[in-house]
Amino acid sequence: MKKYTRVLAMLMALSMVFALAACGGAESAVESAPAEVASAPVEEAPEAPVEEAPAEEPSVAEESVVEEVPEEPAVVIEYPLFDELKTYTIWLGTAPDLTEVVYNMDEFVIFRELQKITNVGWEATMVSFMAEAEQFQLMLAGGDYTDVVVKAVDNYSGTVDQAIEEEFLIDLKPYIPDNMPNLAAIFEKYPELPKQLSSDGGAIAAFPKLYKEPSDISSGGMIRADWLEDLGLENPKTFDELYEVLKTFRDEKGASKPLYIASPTGVQAELISGYNISAGFYQVDGEVRFGAVQPEFKDYLTMMNKWYSEGLVDDSFISNIYESMIDLSPALNGTCGVWYGTAAQRITEITSGAVDPNIKVTGITTVTVDGSQAHVGESGSLFDSQMWSITPVCEDPEVICQYIDYVYSEEGTLLANYGVEGETFEYVDGVPRLTDLVLNNPTYSYGAAMNIFVCDRMTPAAFVIDEARVRADYIEDQLNAIEIWNNCNDGLYNMPRAGVNLSIDESEEYNTLYSDIETYMDENIIKFVVGDKSLDEFDAFVDTLYEMGIEDCTAIYQAAYDRYLAA
């Protein structure tokens, strides 16, 4: 029997109410909207007419709305989409935890089950994380496109409008109303989302990975809480306090390189945020600024050079192409006591695998010059990343849209986050709980299992992340770390996470200028940090950036940011 999803008009009416309540900017939209994403239920198709089916008992809050809306769904999508299996092509890069582990799409539970539901399958071209950028450019140059390309927007060097104009991607926005009732309902409820996803020309070129509720900050600095307690030290809030902690960890706990950073330039985002700048673009009272030319950037480099020269910094960051802590050994063996570049999920790996059985880990706030709250840094959002794009070679873009929309439904969200009942999860007191197949898999690492058996941040899918699942099995150390990270900064100087888009002409000018600027910065910043270049040359470094056109680049982003604010 066919299944179908529907968005009731009641939900659409409710979402309009929420949208009205949410006006007034991205942050207020997130805060005003309800936590649960509205998505359409999947049921067995009724044999009797829909109007004769018994209605659910409305809550008191819904009664006045339910009485005034029709019962018929706005859009009905029937599943399966075909009577027999139909296969499409897809191109994707695999995350480090999945490279040489997963070779076919149906090895992911989400895609295996979606094939059963929709009768849509995939012939995949999978490339490793290491080769993704190069292989993407080769695909572009050869024009041999697949029907779907994962993370095409991130990998494409130009704008979304250019990608559409050059017939690499298609504009998905026209397909949403008639083929994606669940995503349309989410957009209606959270009107900042389509704004963040849209290009300067108003197009949407990728279906997003979203959060069911405003996201926690899931990664940040970590510190040995047991060492702090043993030594009678407080969790540092200033750079001076952190410096003293690092020296004490080295001298009293034998941490030979007490600070681990993950950025190959030495500019760790969580640390430079303490100077209320970023290495790239940020804004202060609407004025866009570029961090590397600010006096505070020299202050940061001076501090890092001092710490590096005193042997406080693990020098493996210089060759860290992943920009994350893939190798946990510095934390496991106690050579470091403060580290950046890993997520709360991995705290259990650290505490269970550490040499010291008494290890306790917690988060470290964004340390600042004077201990006040930082104005720059990661912030919670409903939007995570842009994932699936459709190319013009696809003959059935409507089908792909309908396929993806299932994952935005309530049933699709359950499937993505928990997998299959009896296999990857069981209900415990009415709440889904992951099984040991996922949590303690004998074959895969925890990170790989979380992205194969259910969907996590590295799964190549567009879906709605349910943070309640992520938090359900967290230990106290993990919850404490997240609480600290959630309050690290007030975001006052942040640029919007998405939606500040350049026009085609702006993009061409910007890319022409910034490509050389970025190379120059990468080559010189690391030299300042490790001492191969004197900080007396910093002013000349800034002068060169201006000569190369950084002021023009900033002006381009100022214009784009102004358009975003005016939209």
C-alpha cells in the first residue's frame, strides 16, 4: 500500500502565526519560533475519504485555529515515487571517519531505508576528503556532472548565481511549493532560513541540513578539569590566567606541550575571538572589518609567538590539514591539558581511552583580555550547512525534491536521527534510545557508526538534526562543556552565518583579489607565530594587504552585508 506525506492547512496557519511572531531579524526569529520543526506525518492511505477520518483532538491552544481551516492537505506527495526501482547519480566527498570505510550509498542506513520507501536508488561517485577539492574541480572542468552533487555550494569557488548561469546547478526555489510541503512548512515557520539560503539573485541551489531547535555549540576549547582541581586552579577566563594554567600544567603535571591548537596558521578561532576580532570578516555596529589588519591581530600573534617560543604549544598544528583534532593522542596521553579542534561527542572517547583513569574534561570559555564576554564566536542557529544540489543533467528534479522532502517530515526526522526501530534504536519509556549497534559498534569507530547507522554532522544527507538525540547519552563532562560553550560570546560582532551573498560581478572582483591575499596571509601568519618572521614586520605585512586590495574586498562585503540587512 502506498504511503503519503501531507502538510495540513492547520500547520500552515500555525506557521504563519509563528512567522509573524518571529519578525525582527535572524536571532529573534529563532528565539520566537517553537523548538519543534513542523513536518508532515506519514500514514497508511485511508480507504475512506479523508474528510471522514477521525480528527486528532486539538489542544486548547490549537482549537481556535483548527475551527477555521479546511481539512484537506495543501500538497500530497505519494510514496513510493515509482513502482520499480529507479536509480540516479550522485557525487560526494566522504568525511575522514568514513573514507575507506563506506563505498556505496546503501551502506548508510538512511539511504537504504529511503530506497525502500521511495524506490529511488543511487549510483555514487565517492571521493575521499583529501581529494575532494581537486576531484570537484576536475568534475567541473570536464562537465561530467551527476544528477546530484553534495556540498556543491561549498566547493564551488564562484557564487550560486554563477553556478546557475554556467549551467552547473539549477535553482531549486521554484520546485519547493509543489514538491516539498515539509520544507515549505519549515520555511514558513522560520522565514530567516530561506533568506540565509538564497543567493544575491534570490535563488536556492542546495537543500540544507537543519536543526530541529536552535543548535548547541557542540565544539570548543577543552581543559583537564581534574588537573585544575588538583592544583587549586580556576577555569581561566583571561589570556593571562590561561598562560599561568599552561605553565603550571607543564611544570606540575608533566604536560610537555600543554596547549594543542588545530589551525595550521596558528590562528585558532576560539582564541582570537578573545580579542573581539576574527581572522576574516566581522562587523561592529554594521561596519564590516577585516581582522588581520587590526591592531588586535598583532596582539594575538605576539601572544602566540611568546607561548610557542616557551614550548607551551604543540607544534603539530603546522601540518594539520584537517583543522581539527583527528588524533586524540595528545589528550589521551597527557602531553596537553588544553586543546581545541574537537567536539563534545569525543569527550567520552578521551575519558575512556586516556592513560590517566581519573581524567575529567570540561569546556573552556572564550578567554579574553579582561575576562569579559567575547563579542565574536560561534553561535546557535537553525541552519547547519548546504548539502544536496541538483544539476541540469537531472531529468527528474521534481522527483529528487520529493525524495529529499520525506527526510524533512516527522517520520524522516526520526529515521535520520534514530534509524530503524529494533535495529539501531528501541523505545525506552516512550523515548527512542540508540542501541549498542550504534553506540558500541565492534567494527566501526564511534564517529563512523554515528554517521553510518544514523545521520550525524558528517553524513552526506540533507536532514533535520535532533539535538535531543545528541544530548541523550551525554555524560556530565559533555553537558558541562556545552553549557560553557553556549555562553562563550554574545555574537554582537558576528557576521550572519549565511545569506551575505556577493553578486556575480562582486564575486569575480573579490576572487581575483582575495586569492592572492589569502595565500600571502597563510604564508606569513605562521611565520609570525613560530618566530621565522619578526613581529616588527607586522606593519609592513598590513601595508602589503592594503596594496593587494583588502580594502576593496572589505567594501565588497560591506555592500553585500548592507543588502542582507535591507532584505
